[in-house]
Amino acid sequence: MTKKILITGGAGFIGSHVIRTMVNNYPDYHIYNLDKLTYAGNLKNLTDIENKSNYSFIKGDIVDDAFIMKLFDDYKFDSVIHLAAESHVDRSISNPNAFIHTNIVGTVNLLNAFRNIWKDNFAEKLFYHISTDEVYGSLGEEGMFTEETAYDPRSPYSASKASSDHLVRAYYHTFNLPVVISNCSNNYGAYQFPEKLIPLAINNIKNRKPIPVYGKGENVRDWLWVNDHAAAIDLIFHKGRVGETYNIGGNNEWRNIDLIRLLCEVMDEKLGREKGESSELITFVKDRAGHDLRYAIDSSKIQNELGWKPSVDFKEGLRNTVDWYMDNQQWMEDVTSGTYQNYYKEQYDNR
Ligand code: NAD
Ligand code: TDX
């Protein structure tokens, strides 16, 4: 019998790659994409698979508990892969409430509805919650986050994700809900909304606009190609042990300023500019409030237990990513028109 899998947030950046992976790899599954289509959700991220017979889109809000309860009752999903979230740290600083609603209340609504349809009969069922390395807080110059690192979230975004992780684990312990959680580092690749560092910088470099680097650019992030994250999610969904947590990372740490300099070099080459021309756009601006210094993931558990590892060298992945944004300028124009302009003004004017 066909498995019915609900993927939430499938019109967003990572979700669209997960949808594509699951729809293409598993013709026997029916993949349902539930998305509210906020500013970050875009069905144009899925045009290549939208007509496949094992794919359906459902527009809806995970915060609407009556709607979610009825949806689960109607469709009886076998499994859930939950990615829908408010995902941008800067937005969580200027407007925390949306993060509390979607990331915490929305997750509880999904847990309740899943529990309600299967009661105590959870054989072959799974609730897979997608989380972030940011729940572990901020590292100094040494060390890495493992699955045992104590939670220490420091932004409204990471606190809301930490809350949702705790609730997912509470439903496992209290109600025997079959859950699995993964916590991943910074993703990059095609279809990322240009509020995030890499696509924002690509867009600004192309348009010869200042590249805003927060503080001194010394904060460190671990970058993973989004398709490698999607592959890890596929693997954990099928082979991960129920009740477990898996950390996913690229083992690829970059200071923001070094990453931006590399990106400028790549863009100079691609755009036929003089070497060093794009880096003149680098502009140091006011730091992010409570800016976490460094994230680094120890992903040895998923590597040893499930045989996953990142497949792409960062410099190659970044070049391919730049190529994608250059080849898909209409996509960028579509998502940066209208309300994006207001967001950009609010975030970066007077910074
Ligand atoms: P995104 O902002 O690009 O996409 C989020 C999607 O969720 C959008 O399609 C949006 O329309 C949808 N959504 C938002 N609120 C909703 C609601 N109330 N009901 C239904 N749909 C709603 O996010 P992303 O970067 O693709 O991140 C996806 C998930 O992965 C998030 O849970 C995030 O915390 C996690 N994550 C992201 C990263 C990263 O580097 N981007 C790293 C680790 C974990
Ligand atoms: O204009 C900018 N200038 C800048 O210096 C922006 C947007 C960011 N930055 C810095 C802040 C961070 O140190 O670059 C780094 C990366 O910033 P973001 O792209 O906003 O990502 P980050 O805050 O690290 O969070 C991301 O990774 C973890 C995702 O947005 C989260 O959803 C995910 O959980």
C-alpha cells in the first residue's frame, strides 16, 4: 500500500529540496506538501515536480489547530517530516511572536493531530522533526556540538526551535509517539531566500550594492550543501532509530568575512570583473543583537551509524550555487520585488 507522507514547509528552501528528493526517489509514496506560503514559501521552487502523480500541494497554516486536526483525520498520514518554521534569526529579533506561534504552537498542533489519528497504534509510523544546531547556543574558539550538548538557545528563533525539540521529545517519552530529530548546521544552495547571508550577498554583488557584514565578520558558521542535508533527511527517515537525535554538519567552518571574500572572488570570475572589484562592496555594519560567535557540528553519529557524509567540496558547491543564481535571475527578481524591498529597508537602512 502507498505510504502517505506529509512534509510541512515544502515550498521553502530546504523543504523544496526534501520534497524533490522524496518525490523522485520514492514513486510508491504519496508526498503531501503542506505550506502556508509565507514570504519564504514559493511554489516556483517546485515547478519541475509539481505535475508528478505522487505529489500534492495543500495550502494551510500549522498554527490553525482545527484545520490541522481535520486534515490529519481526512488524510491519515503515515509519517510527517516537519520543516515548516519561521527561520530567519534577524526577523526573530524584530518580531519574535510569529516564531512562537509557528515554531512552537504549530509543532504541538502537528504532534496532537498525529497522536489523535494513530492513538497508541504507531507501528510503521514516524514523526520526523527538522531542527537546527542553533539550539545548542554559541561556541568559543574550540569544541563542537554533539547530540549530548546541553541546549542553550540565545535568540528568539533558536529558543523557539529548542522549545519545539523539547516538546517532540516530551511526546515520545509521555505518549510513545515515534519521533526522530535532526539538528543541522547552515545550509546553502539553490532556492534560498535572499534574506540569508549567501544569496543576499550574491544578489548585492551582482547589482553592485554594499555587502553588509555584521560586526567584524569574525563569526563562524559551518556550511552544508542543501542537497546533502536532503540526502541525510532521506536516510534518517528510513534508517534512523526512533527516539534518537542526529546532528548533521558539513565539517566546513568559515568566518563570515572569509566566506564573503571567497564569494567575491568567484563572482569576479563569473561576471568578468577585475580581480578584487567585488570585494570593494564589503561594508561592515552594526552587529546582530546577541550574535552567536561560532557553530560547529560533530556529525560522527550519523556518519558512523548511517554512513552519511557530505558529498561536495565547499568551493565547488559555492561555485555551483553562484551559477544557479546567475542562471535563475528571474527567480531572484520575483522574490525580491514587493515586500522584500520594505524588509531590506527596515533591516539595513541606518545599520
Ligand atoms: P524557509 O524559511 O526557507 O521555509 C520555511 C517554509 O515554511 C516556507 O515555505 C513557509 O511558507 C513555511 N511556513 C512558515 N510558517 C508556516 C505555517 N505557520 N504553516 C505552514 N507553513 C509555514 O526555511 P528553511 O531555511 O528551508 O528551513 C526549513 C527548516 O529547517 C526549519 O525548520 C529550520 O528551522 C530548519 N533549519 C534550517 C537551516 C538553514 O540553514 N536554513 C539549518 C538547520 C535547520
Ligand atoms: O546581511 C547579513 N550579514 C551578515 O554578516 C546576514 C543576513 C547575515 N550575516 C551573518 C550572520 C551570521 O553570522 O552571517 C551569518 C549567517 O547568517 P544567516 O544567513 O542569517 O544564518 P544564521 O543566522 O547563521 O542561521 C541559519 O543557520 C541555521 C538559518 O537562517 C537558520 O534557519 C538555521 O537554523
